[in-house]
Amino acid sequence: MSVHKSYFNRNNTIIYNSYTNTGRNPVTELYFGSAQDTLATNGFSRFIFNIDLSQLQAKIATGEISTGCTADMTHVLNMTNTCAFSETELLNTYTSDGRRRATSFDLVLFRIPKVSGTTGNAQEWDEGVGYDFYDFQTTQNSSYGQSSPTSPFNDKAFSTRPSNYYQATTLSGWSQNGIYDNTNSNSISGLNYSGLTIVDTQHFEFGDENISFDMTNEINNVLSGATTNIVGWGIAYLPQLENITGLTENYSVGFFTRHTQTFYEPYLQTTYDDLVNDDRNLFVENKTNKLYLYVYQNGDFVNLDGNPTVNIQDSNGNNVYTNLTSCLRSKGIYEVSVPPISGYTTPCMFYDVWSSVVLNGVSLANITNEVILQPYTNLYIIGPQSKEPALYGFDVSGINQNEKILNTDIRKVSVNIKKAYTSRQPLYRIQADYRIYVREGTTEVQVQDWTQLSRTPNEYYFTFDTRDKIPNEYFIDIRVSTSGEKDTYKRQIQFEIVNKK
């Protein structure tokens, strides 16, 4: 399994009954309760955003991300809580601007509705250039829908330019102030809360949890074209919280936005299965084995015009299986699952014959490869003594130690696994995983969780795409499973991703 990260291309926090724009804030503060910054007796805020899916769509179009062998592609929205790093004793205290930290609440992820509910035009909106909540004011000014000083424009960070609670752009307002009506009293049902498309709901017990909304169905429908004209999504408290009256305090939770100067920029994480587990070196009887065809043109992977079919033949040229269907595992890599073979004296030679190989409209000759069928007993060791855990060494290529890599590179990282302190032939039947992270002090911030290394007949490897990574110093650990243990080999690679100007 691999991951791709898609980032926001705009975001904003809109404030109930306020023209204030906070589109450039590094933090979004979602609050409910008493509303000192508006003319209302109670208030709330909502966070809206849109995601740049262009790079994800391009990877799918080229086959770098393929669902040809599996439909398991998930999408999860991740936003880091600004108090996720605080000590627990800070919970139920006040934020720096006097708001009490919210606990025991639900947030909903909703799709920004179209003008006339489920039909009509999408409500295009702009991020705006405001930076703060403009909270140093002392007098009420109804012209701006909030408390304000005599001359609000003395504060350069303050802006009423759209978007805000009332306006989507300079020339257009939201069809419903605040995007939707939380009292369900709008005559257009699609602009009521009850008519919204709620993508996911998340409960926050303590208020320091990170956002983790499941957007799998929503994004897959966008990618397939089943859902169109979406201009963004929003995050808000449940209407029951937004509509609470009589509170003497307001309660808030904060998350980093796309303008944060930290590593914790929000993102959509797409997880997809591009794992290659090539059994050509250990093609065993009485089990399903996987074989692969690797297609290159000018040294780079290239897709065929269609998926080849495969015949499995014994050493006499007799067909054991015919017209097995292959699938596109990743760009230029085709996978076929070979059903169990039995009844032969092993070891013995077999052939996998790939046909219907068409590239750029040209039909190519059948591709015939050799594979040796081995006895099932080669898969295991049985004896009177337990096997001691082994130590391993690694030769890594593709990224140099302490290398500075441009954030436009895609690197294939090969990992040769050997017994430690030896120069023997690399081992090709090891359960090995890798993970990627950055460090902040003594804290390891996960970028990619443990992921199995792909295995071909001649190497272990994984592909590292820097284009969706934030410039920072990165570390890669390798973990090997042996004799019931999982041994982690720390910081096998250390490198830095830098911006290209």
C-alpha cells in the first residue's frame, strides 16, 4: 500500500453574522456559544475548504495509481489539532484569546450545496486576504456586523473582502447566509441543514483529537465523474450546538490551516494498493502464485493498450491454464494470479506465456518467461529446535544519505536485504516494511505508516514521490519480521526535500 497527499487550494473560516474574512489565518478556530465578536447573543464559526485533486487525477490517468487489481482506494481528510501537543492538564482551560476549550462535541463534514439544492450551479467562492479575527475592538459598529474600532482599516490584517458569512465573492452572496440554515427554515430544502450532503461525522471526547474524516465514497465519486461541480466542503458543529442560547462563555477547537508555517498542513490522504509480490523466485505447488510482466519504453514504465492474457504451460508445452486475465497493478506493471498447480514431480520447469500484448496500436509477439515449480515444503522449516532471530543489513540505493532532493523528483528506492555483517547474496524471501517520518525535537511525526516493500525477482523496492511532500528533513526506518519478532532498523536513510524555485 502507498499513499498520496492532496492539499487544499483555498480555505476560510466564516463567522456568524460577520463580514470578517480570515482566509489567511494559519489556524481555524471553530467556536460556539457567546459571541463577543458579533451583534448576536450567540454565535459560531464554520471552516470551508477545497482540495486540489489535479495531481491525484493525473496519477490515476497515467496508471501510477491503479485500481485494476483492487478497488481498495481510500481517502481520509487529516487536520492537526493545535492543542494535540499540549499536556492533558491544559484541557478544560482557556485559549490565548479567552475562549474555553470545547470538549464532548461532534463535527460534521458537509459538501457545499449548489444554488438550488441538489441541482443548479455550484457556488464559487474566494478565499480572501484577511488574517485575524480582529478581536481588539472596543465599540460596536453595525456596518461590519461586529465590534470594531473607529477606523477598522487601521488594522492591515483585517479584511471584509469575500468570502465571509454573507458573501462568496465580491459580486455574489451565498444562496443562504452562512452557506446553510441550521434551523431548517429555508424555503429551498437543499440550503437547509437537513438537505446537506453530510460526508462524515466525527466525535471529539476531549477536544484535542485530530480531524480524520472518511471521504472515500465522496472522492471516488468525484474521480469517476459520478459527482460533478463540487467547489468545496465545510466543517461545522452540529446544529444543536450552534443553536445553543444563554451561554456566558464560548467554546472552541483549533486546527492548522493551509497557511500554517508548521509541518502540519491539512491534507487528503489517498491510500492505494500498488504492492508487487512477485513469486517467480519461489513459485510453489499447491498455492496461488503471482507473476508479473514489466513493460518499459525508453527506460521508463509504460502502459500497454490493454491487459494481456496469460497461458501457463508445463515443460512439454501443454497448457495447464489458459487465458488467465491480468490486471494493471501500477504503471507498466501487470499482475496475474496463477491458481494452484499440483500432480508434478518438483522441481520442474513451467512457462508463462503473455499474449495480446499491444503497445501504441502495434501488436507484439507473445512474451514467454520461465518459472520453476518448487515443492510446497520450500515455504517452511520444520525441526526440533526453534530458529533464532536473525540480524539484517541493508544496501539502499535511489536516495543518498543526507541528500537534498528537489520536490519535483520521483525516486525508486531499492533495498537489498542481507544477513548482517556479511556480503552474501541478497535475501528475497523476507517480510520487510518501511515507514517515513519527520522529527520535531524528540517526537517522530508520521508521514507514511509501515508499508510492505514491493518484491520482484531481483530486488525489494518502494517508490518515493517528493511532489506531494512538504519540504523538510525526512527519515526512513526499515522493519523485518523474523522468528516472531519485528525488528526496527532506525534511520536507514536520512535526507532533505527542498523547494525548487
